[in-house]
Amino acid sequence: VNRIAAGEVVARPANALKELLENCLDAGARTIAVEVADGGLKTLRIRDDGSGVRTSELPLLCERFATSKLRNFEDLQDVQTFGFRGEALASISHVAKVHVLTKTRDEPCAYKQTFRDGKPVEKAPTPCAGTDGTTITVEDMFFNLKTRRKALSSSTSEQYAAILRVCGAYAIHTAARGVSVSCRKTRGGTDLNTASGGTTTAAIAAVHGAAAASDLAPFHCDATPGPDR
């Protein structure tokens, strides 16, 4: 049942990446690097410099409906994050092997832990070297859903193109916030790289090309919508 439900949330690698990207942004990341092998089916790795996950909360990271984005029911009245239900990582862990390495700014070292089916494989997180932020590595996506993996394996180029589109969309959306997004294949050069502190126009040029960016016209609206708009 969990695999079926997970397959609805994560239909292909690009869906998983979208959820992981939003977690990076919710953690306040300013630099996000994506690395892909075999269209994301073999490896999908995303590294950020966000706030990291506290050691005490790490074992619950892939637990369904566990979230650090809500503290009480009233928080639902003022949601400031992309997501809050705690389903994405749980779903990914039911159809792939998830490895997490994370470090908060106030902890002396990083910690790592591996997850399967929503639960940590090890009894406790393992201390290790690492920089501030979180790196999540998703391996062998759909290894336990043979039919879907076989269907997606025949279109790894298409899957990578979808991943690039997701990266590009978020790179443009967050450029004004000073977020840098890059994407590359494990054995290849960088296919997307937007500068930290760049402009939205510069991000559009990086994603869609200089010609597309040069055709843009600035537009500003200072009016505040009224209650009937």
C-alpha cells in the first residue's frame, strides 16, 4: 500500500526533485546543486547550504506526516513554506534508497543516516565530516517497482530533460532571493548554473538563452489589489 501511495506522489525522478528542492528552499538555502545519473533513476543527489537537520530530528526525517514546518494547529493560518505535510521524503523512501548527510550551524560535526520504507536503517545517526547544510542522495529509484523502472529506464534522456526544467523553473523563481541553482550529470559538465545574487533576467538567460532574455520588457505594478480583486 505504501509503495502504491508513494508511486502516486513520486511518479518520476523530476517529481522527487521538486519536493527536495522545496525542502532546500524552506531550509533557507542560497546554493543548491543537483547531480543526476541515468535520468535520476540510478542517482539523484541534491546538496544545499541551508539550516540542516538537527540530530534529534534526523531519525524522523522520512516518517510519514512528521514535519518540522508546523509547531501547532494555528500555524496552518499562516503557512510560509512550500510544503508542510511530511509526505515527500516518506514517499521517496518507499520507492528508493535514501541517504542523508546534514549539519546545522551550531553542531560540531555532521551526521549521516540511511532510510528505507520511512524508517532509518541504523539505530542512530553516525557522526561524520561535512559542511553546513544537507545532502540527500536518492539511489535506485523504483527498484521495488519493476514495471515502472523498466518503463522509465528507456527514456533516461527525457527524465533528465524534465529534471532540468524543474531546476530551471525554480532557479528563475528564486533568483531575486539570491539563490543559486546548478544541475549536472554525474559524468558530464554542468548544464545549468545560475549565479548567487543574480537577477531574474540573468536566470532567464541562463535557463532559456540570452536571446529570450533580451526580448523581455520590465513591468512594474505598484497598485495594491482591493478586496474585490
